[in-house]
Amino acid sequence: MINRPIYIDKIMQYVDTPFIKILTGVRRCGKSTILKMIMKKLVEEYGVSDEQIANYRFDSMEYDDLTAKQMYLELKGRIIKGKKTYFFLDEMQEIDGWEKVVNSIASDYDVDIYITGSNSRMMSSEISTYLTGRYISFHIYTLSFEEYLTFTSEYRELKSIREEFADYIKLGGFPATHLKQYTQDEIYTVVKDIYNSTVFSDIVKRNKIRKVDLLERVIKYTFQNVGNTFSAKTISDYLKSEHRKIDNETVYSYLEKLEKAYLIHKCSRYDIKGKSILKTQEKFYLADVSLRYSVLGYNSNDVASSLENIVYLELKRRGYEVNIGKTVNGEVDFIAIKQNNKLYVQVTQEINSEKTEKREYDRLLEINDNYPKYVLLTNDFTGGNYEGIKTMNIAEFLLSSEW
């Protein structure tokens, strides 16, 4: 197992606290492995005995058709008197009523509970009802560029940072695809399987969707338009032009289900001058750029939007709330806020003309505050400062600890 300290270090701060730790994220992003790492740390560094650890994977056939009552009795039977019991409950959403079971166990016994899940049932209203104030959630993302380098260095010698970044853009960051050297086609085959299992198990089957072809068309439109602002009406009108009838509410419903399965992330627009979230023309970013290529095929013309997607995910990994920044005369790709910190980020593939340079920098110069502003690009650029705006290569920005 390759360590992922960006998550492990945060989660370990809550060991032996009364909070139930819930790990969420797209399928195969590494949640189960992180649970194993926590178990290993508890034994090796905290002196917890093996008998104190109870590990369950509820998507196993062993627990098929398990009721909430049966689950309660099973967990209760594993509790050790006079010692704390550490429960690791993987893919809990498979059990109806799990929230009430976990609340009862946590309330009545000396336990420390860790849970994973891959869809919206891990963030449903039932959690708010039964676990109010008693849980803390951690969103697990696919590999960051830094993690990708760590994983890749285990089985081959690393190339230059720029070359590795070019590979990362194409191959994405699902952990399972970087445990050994796979070809591009092999990686896309694995990712397509993740996509299919998510769509058909977590969305179609769970929500009893009958018009699967329409759902898939909405998904493909969304994947094709990563980084572009659009609305449900935009998709509806597009499908009508292809003689496929679908109303706006159904499109909204499908997009919401994709979000709840963690396949996509909605990025709203923020009016910088008016200091308010705008409710129209959002952008959507994928849980991993490889999803797009595995479904639609790789196209080098898509690199610009993939760069945006990668930067968006990195900002989210580091705990920022991220929106599109609306200025008086245009938009800034991202305004990222974390407590009292704020960043403005403009992402472009390259600056090769005065017109492009003016467009990218002028948007940031419109903003009259002293928070850091960045223009990120893939040019062979070593960094610089333009009227207070920092210019960086995207790969170097992703690896930087200065923001």
C-alpha cells in the first residue's frame, strides 16, 4: 500500500474522538485502501490489538440481503468488553437503515467508527436525522499529480516533470491504474468499467431509470462540455435538435444523480462585485479526467478543459470552496476560498499572442483586492510576476506548497 498522507494525516487527528468518520468519493478512488492504512497505523503506532479491530465490507455477497437488525446484532457481537472496539465499515450504503444502526452502536458502546460509501446515501437526510453533530466527512479524490508521481515512481523511473504531467493529463489518477505499468488502452478499459458500474449500479438501478439512452446522452454532453457554462435547458435544446425529447426537470434530475454518485462536481458562478452565488450557467467538472477519455476517446483538442478540471480538483483536495469568478467584463476561471484565504486562478493552455495575454491578465486586473492571483499555463515558463499576478507552469503549481 502506498501512503496517501493528504487524507491519512487528517483522519488520524480524529482517532478516539466521538465523531463517526465518513469517507466518501467516486468508486475506486481509494477509500477502502485508506481504511486499511488507518487499521495498520492503529496497530503499529497506537497499540491497538488485532482483536479490537472489526472490519466489514458490505458490498460482499456474504452480506447480501442483510437487514439493519441483523447488522446491529452482528456489530454488537464484535464489541469487546473493557476495551475500545474499532469498526471499519466499507460500502455501508448497501444496507438499508445503516444510519440508525451506527448511531445506536456509537451511543451505547465504547467504539470508534470509520465508514466508506460511494453514493448519495452516505450524505442523505437520514444521516442528518440520526447522526447530527456526531460525524465528520472526508471526501476522497483520485490521485493528485504529486500522488501520481509517488505511485508511478514505485515501478519505473520518472521522466521530467513536464513529461509526467503530459501523461497525467491523458491517464488520470484512479489509483488502481497506477499500481503497475499499464498501456493507455488498458487504463481506459479499467476506467470505463468504473464508469459503467457507477452509472448502472449507483444511478440506473438505484433510481429505477427507464430511459437509459437519454441518461447516457446527458452524460456524454456533460463530459464533452467540461469547463463550459451551460444549463439544463442547453442540454434539453441540444437533445431536441437530435430528435430526443427531454424536459429541463429531467435533465436537472440526471445531473443531480451524477453529482450524488460523485462522477461530476458542480461549480457555480460567483459575482465578485455583488458577492453572491449566481444560480444559472454552472460549469461541471469530472471526478477524474480519464473518465472523459474512457467514454468519448482521447482527443488532444480536449486538453485545455482537462487542465481546468485538474486544477479544480487540486483546489478542492486542498480544502478550498471553488467557484467561477464573474467580473464586470468577463470571468475568472476560479475563485477559491478557505477560511480567511482566497485565490484567483486563471488557467490557459498557452499564451502565444498579445491578445491572449491581455485576455488572461486583464480579467484578474479587474479585481481590486490584495489576494494572490495566478495565471497557470503549460508553456515552458519558469515563473514570473505581471503587475502582482503570479505566472506559473500548471505542473509546478500543482506541486507547490506555497498556496
